[in-house]
Amino acid sequence: MAIPAERRMVDATTPRPARVLSRRREAEDVWTLAVEAGPQDLDAAPGRFAMLTAFGVGEIPVSYSGDPAAEGRVIHTIRAVGAVSRALAGLEEGAMLGVRGPFGKGWPLAEVEGREVIAVAGGLGLAPVRPAIRRLVARGERPTLVYGARSPAQALFREDLADWRARGVEVEATVDHAGPDWRGHVGVVPPLIARRVRDPARTVAFVCGPEVMMRFAASALLEAGVAAEAIHISMERNMKCAVGLCGHCQFGGDLLCRDGPVAPLARVADRLHVAEL
Amino acid sequence: MSSDATTGAALARTLAAHPLMAGLPPAFLLEVEACAAPAEFPEGARLLREGAPAAVAHLLLSGRVALSVDAPGRAPLTFQTVGPGEVVGVSWLVPEACWAWDATALGPVASIALDAVRLRDACEADPALGYALMKRFVPVLLQRLHATRMQVLDVYGDPG
């Protein structure tokens, strides 16, 4: 029997309790929580997001940094910068949090088979890109990753970066500044992009990071010949209801909680330069 | 990118193939070649030293170079790495300039070393050559300015 629309809306707007299975530190202020999965989490495709509640503090949107369908648990990576994110990042094993979701549109993984994928991520932007790369690698593809971080100590998922390299993924990591022990690139992400685009007509790009970085990365991809329709960026705005009702995350004609967060550059490029948005 | 630039003919070919010199008319290439010589550096070698006269710039052919600054009481801080197809040293564009940073080979490095004083003199004598080279070096400066601004903005830092 089909679930009535009213019931689906109540389900989507009411946090359900979930238990923290483990917590691990990724960087100075970044933590990864493994949370028990429910049946609905199987829809948590890479690039989508959940609304997480720290009880008594508040609720924020957090992307999935793992693949519940493959791992049997939900992974969220959180940067402790505000009251809610600090409370969530501080949850120990066994603690409870509230979960709504999955919400939104993720990376178009089904459409990229047989094409060259270049993922461009900056800072915490690697979190929503991580499950996409994992899925691509699992199905035998060899994407390219260009990843920028503030410093070597702030680089996330270092074990994954090493594992992906071992599996043939071209990983170019760069940091804004580094000491003498760092053997990777130092500098910003955009100049590293052009050389990694070998066949622009066959290339699809996934871009996620601070919006300033994404604008410059998108410009570099366009200059390298990648079509705007083939560049997908993950936008971040003030998601509140997450079901397309409240309008807090409106971005031009889109409500990003429903129509994003992942959107083709061709659709949103003009709005990226509108300060009011 | 080939680093076999040890003969005159090979140097000319390698120079012409360097991205920074792409499309430079043959007559200008000859003038640049007159200021060029192949160079190689082992890991750890200093290509440029902060405060030294900006006399020799490098077009990188292979290997990577760290641009860094020393500070008392702490390890050298690297703010940019450059690799094949890129240039190490742009301060030479300004007469009497000194290098602002250290440049250190992160592994074996091959380059085309440019006698910057001679090249600047050649640009003074032939403004068309000077303008052609400016059109190649100014985009490098702009790209580095944009990159520096992004680093200064600390876009990966606390958004609050």
C-alpha cells in the first residue's frame, strides 16, 4: 500500500533517533561519525545530504561521506565550526542524534559510465566526493582527483587518498602552505586542473569546496574545454526544511535542498556571480 | 617534456617546445636562445636564493621546485611548488631586482637557465621582443597573484 503524502511529509520533517557507532578525528577540527543506518539510508546516493540534529542544540545539513548501501552504516564528516556542528562532532560512541533524509540530488554517477571523471575538491568538500570516487573505483573506473587543503595536517581521508592511488586513481593533492616534509604540490587547485583534462569532450567534472574555489575551478575546467553541462558543482546554502517548503536555500530558480545540492554548472553559472544570492 | 637540451640544436628545440615560449616567432626565439643554457640540479639544490640579484631565471623541463621562505626558529615554509612547463623566477623583469624567495629542487631538476640581465638588455634593445616576452610572463604573474589572493583569503578556513 502506498504511503500517503501527508505521512511521507511527516516522516521527512521529523528527526528519527540514531546511534553513533564510532567517531574518529580526521583533522584538528574535523570529525567523522559512523551512525547506524535505517532502511531509508540506502537511498543516500553520493552527493545527497541528511539533516542532523544535536538534541537541544539544533539541526544542520551534512553530506554523506560514505556509501550506506555498500557499508551498512552512515558516515558523516563534520567540521566543528558552529554550535550545532561542535555538538555533533563531539558525540561519542553510543550517543544519540536525530536524522532526517536523505535529501536532494547527488552526483550523476549513472550518466558518467565510459566517460573520464575528474573530481575537484577543496577542504571539507572532499567529504561528499569521497563516496562518488569509491563507487567509481568499485565499478572499475579510474577517476582523477584534484584535492586542495589548507595544510598537510588538514588534508582529509589520507588513507583513502593512498588507497585510491594504489588502485590507479590519479590523485593530485595540493596545500596552501607546507613545511619541508610535504612532498606534494603547494598552491591552489585551479592551475592543476588543465593538465588532468586529457579529452575534454569525454570529461565529466564533479566539483565541491568553498564557493570561491569552485568558481575558479569551474573557470579552469571551461578553459580546458570541458562543457558547462558536464561540470557538476555541489552548492551550499542555508538548508532548513530540506523538503522544498521553507525557501531558505533558494538559489535563483532552485531550492537547493530539493533541486541540488549538486547542479550542472550550465544551470547555475550566471547566479554564481550574483552577490545577493 | 624533454630535458635533452645539451646541444645547440637540442636547446633551440627544447626552448621552442616550452609552454612559455609557445608561438614565439623564430627570430625572437633566437634572441632568447642566445641568453639560454641547459642546467641540472640535484635534490635539495637552491636554484634561487632570497636576496640574491635576480640574474638567472629557469624554465623548468623536469622535476619540481619549491618556492619557500625561511623564518627564524621554524622550518622553511613552502607557499608554492612549480613543475615542468612552468617558470622559476619572475623578479628579473624588474631591473636591479633581487629574488624575493628561495627556490629549492624537490628532486632532480632540469631547466633552461636564462641569463636574465642579458635577456633584459635584449628586450631594451628590441621592444618588440620585450613586448612578446611580457605577454608570456604577465599571465604567469597574474596567475600567481590570483593564487596568492585565494591563499590569503584562506578559503578552507573557518567560514565564520
